Amino acid sequence: MSSIAVRNTLKSSKKLLASSITTAAVQKRWKATTPVNMSQTQPAVKESPKVKSTQGPLKHDPSSNEKFIGMTGGQIFHEKMLEHGVEVVFGYPGGAILPVYDAIHDSKHFNFILPRHEQGGGHMAEGYARVTGKPGVLLVTSGPGATNVITPMQDALSDGTPMVVFSGQVPTSAIGTDAFQEADIVGISRSCTKWNVIVKDIADLSRRIDEAFYIATSGRPGPVLVDLPKNVSGGVLKSLGNISKTHSLPYIRKDPSQTAALEKSLDIAANMINKAKRPVIYAGQGILSHPDGPRLLREISDLTDTPVTTTLLGLGAYDETDHKSLHMLGMHGSVYANLAMQRADVMIALGSRFDDRVTGSLPHFAPAAKEASRNGTGGWISLIQTWKAKYPFYYEPESSPEALLKPQSAIVELDRQLADRKDEVIIATGVGQHQMWAAQYYRWRYPQSFVTSGGLGTMGFGVPASIGAKVGRPDKMVINVDGDGSFSMTAMEMATAAEFDIPVKMLLLNNNFQGMVRQWQDLFYDARHSHTGMKNPNFVKLAESMYFRGIRVDNRRDLPSAMKEFIDEKGPVLLEVVCDPREHVYPMAPAGKGLHEMVLGYGRKIDD
């Protein structure tokens, strides 16, 4: 294999690599120096003189506002949604945002989904964004309406999900007076958004909306918030006034030396890959954020015969049925992925951020990584296949067909019955043991097929995110794999699915415990189960009360038929799988340990 061939493949993915480099540079947030002559409506961004965006300015032509003269702020909002191609808005009305809701009343141009809680609406917007690549749009009122979306915004920031939140606010004359339902949402959300702004002049509304969509989708995607005082959303634009003709988003122009440095880096990378004896590609969600990411990942892997491991959020970026797939790495990743990372001499990280749940103890992470000097990878691939055969994902099956189900069995059965239609399915999850079992035992093959909360680990994410995913991709079968603890936090959003005829499926693994917390109590706190047991409702009846069909199974013998009923159901359906609460997620690399120090469980040990 020539270095030229490798380099050409890397060069074709230059935008993807550049995006990854930019992401690492700007980290998680939009940071820029505060410009001179900061206006009253200047975005609330933290000053950071050391890190600046390399994005160019968002050009704004004040004359473009002329068409909005005579419109209310709410009507301008409606027109801007059309300009930005918004097809769906999630939201919950309230007093401070009513001028906007009045303006979109009976709009024929986009759908509106009313959740049961603003947090649910935020996660729906996330689910929608994750499967479509478009920003999820959320419209909430002031005070508690706005503060209820703090968790979804932080979740979106952690996982690089584009989201634009519009919040109502008390009139500008009442700001700072402790008015009814007043909250400084710009100040509160500063640390959990890429950018936020309060619009104090209706003449600035159009440009602020443009800026919001630009920032949410540029660079590393993320959430932004636009705060709309009631006198702005309800006021009328009478003239253009003194709208500034300068852009308000601080930036630095592209430096030609950056392009030259990237070209040099590609040469170095190609040479290292070509000489590597034990290379590994470590792929994250950034691959999925780029339209050509999965294809380029496949090309690089095939050309260099390099095995690929993915992060939790990178699942689906690489076909796990390929012999070079190492599946997921990290705390609950495959043994062979973690061993490969520890033994690799060259690691190619694409679209990943080296999260602590992936690296474990940094001093012990990938100790063999170095500049390689010998050719040949055949022995490496063979060794990995040996590890795969020796250390598969493993659990002890049920002792009899009538025995209490192991939760892993439900995922294995789901995977078996969907094996020939993975391209038609999107899986969402909540957060907990069920999330890890879904990642481990379902074979991921296609991009945008997995929606979960990674960085923040938000329990309650699964139900609303699956609804948002189904809204975004109505052509797909969308299944939420959830646990009883996570599910119970947002279960009421099933009523939203029923009301808006959104036929999602809920696969509920019920062990009557906060399973992952119980597992840590078992392993690290002498099995003292402090406040982790749960007395659950009748989930089948609960589902039926919200117009879902409810199915229940509690033994191995009936699981295949129950799963088939669940999959074949055309309408909204819940399948409750009553599970053994004693099961742990293995393998597990304990916090603070290296990936090679995994606990395998069931009396198994690593001897390689």
C-alpha cells in the first residue's frame, strides 16, 4: 500500500478532518472576544481571548427587513421559520410568548407538536435533530417554561446536537423587577448554550434569528437560545431604525497557514498509517455529523485494512457486521475494542473527543501508541479475530424457559427479529443499564439509527427523543429501549404520541430498580441498596390509558411471540419485559482504571 493512496483518501476527507480539528480547538462552546461598541442586544457570550471561532461572519443586509415593516414580532418569527425551512416546531405556550403563538395559529407551513412538559419538548427537538441533521426548534414561555429546558440544552451541548430555543420574556420595562414569571434565562443558560441573546428591539429580531440558526448548525452543532420580551414579540415593526450594518458575531478570518498545516498533517498521518503495525480507527459522533462521514470512514478502513471501533454516540457510523468492526469501546465496550486500543501503535481518531468514559484513566490509555516503524497488519487483524472469539459480549442465559428473563435476552431477540431490516429502524434509549445492553447486543449497521443521551446521561431522554425521531423520520420504525427508572421520568409524553398520531414503540425492561445505580452499589458499596428500589405502576394499564397497546412478558418461552407482536403492531405500542434485577452490565472498566483492567463478570478474566 502506498502512502500516496492513503494520503489521497485522507485528502478526500479533509473537510471532515478539518471539522474535527476545529471542534477540538473550540471545544464545546462558541467562544470569541467581545467586540468594541457592544450594543444593547449584544449576545451574552463569555469572553475568551485565547480561543476564537474560525467561521466567517454572517452577513446581514438591513434592507432585507423592509418586507417585515408593518408586521408584529410574532409574524416576523413565522416568516423567518419559513425562510429557514423549519418543518416542525415543538413547544408549550404561556403568557409571555402568546404573541408568537397567536401569529402561528393555524399556520399551514409547519407542524406543531405540543408536549406534556417543556423538558419533553426539548428532548423531542433533540431526537428530531439527531435523525434529520436539521436543528430542532423549541418555543416556550418565560420563567419556568424556559428553565424547564435547561436540561435538554445542556444535553444538546454535550452531544453536539443543533437546537434553537425561543423563550418568552416579560416586557423590557419589567425586566429586573421580579415580575411574574420573570427569569434571567440568558444568564442561566449561558453555560449550557453555544450562544444566547435577548432581543430588546423588534428591528433586531430578524437578524438574531438568522444568527441563531447559523450558530446552531456551524462548527460543532449545539443549542442556542433567543429570548423574546413580550413587547418585542407583540410589537409592530414601524421602521428599520438604526440597524447596524456590521455583523455582530466576532470572528477571525481564515489563516492560509492553517490550510498549509492541515496539508502537512495529512502527509504525516498517511505516513504513520502506512507504517503502522497495529493501527486502530477510533470514530465518534463527529463522523455522523458530516454527510460523507460514514462513507469516508469505510474508505479509509478498507484501503488501510484498519479495524474500527466507535464511541456510544458513534454507533452506526461503521457496519458492525464487517470483520474489521471492533464494536463500541469504553467503560462498557467490547473487550477486543479496549484491548486493541491499549495495544495499538497508531490511533486514528475521527470525530471523537476522548471522553472519560472512553479513555478511562488517561495515564493508562493506549500506552502502546507511538510512531510505528514496521510494515504489515495481517497479524494484527488475526489477533483481533482471536480476541473476538475469546471475549464476546456474554451473559448467562435463563436456567429454563419459564425462568425470569435476563434483560440482555430481550435485546438479542429484538436484534434477531430485525436482522434483515436494520435500514428501516431507528433505536432510541433512555439512560441506564438498558442503554448499554442495547449498545452491546444490537448490531449497528446504518448511520442515524441510534439516538441516545451520551455526554450528560439524561434519564428520561428516551420517550420524548423517540417521538421527535419519529416526527423527523416518519418512514422509519422507531423503537425506544428503556428502563423502568428512566421511562418513568417522561412516560407522560406517550400521550403526546397518541394525540399527534405518532406510532412509536416502547420496549420497557422492568427490573423494579434503578439498575445502573444498584450495580455500582453491588460492586463498590457492599451491596447496600440505598433508595434504588422502585414500586412501579402497572405499565400495561398505564400505556393503555394513554392510547397505546400494552403487552407484557416475563419468561423466555413467550419472548419471541411477544416481540413479534410488538414489532408487527402498526400503532403505538409498549412491550413490558419483566427482568431479573440482579444482572450487571459487563464488561466494565471501573472508574479510574485503564481499559485493560476490565471486569468481565461471571467468573471470567482477561489473560491476554
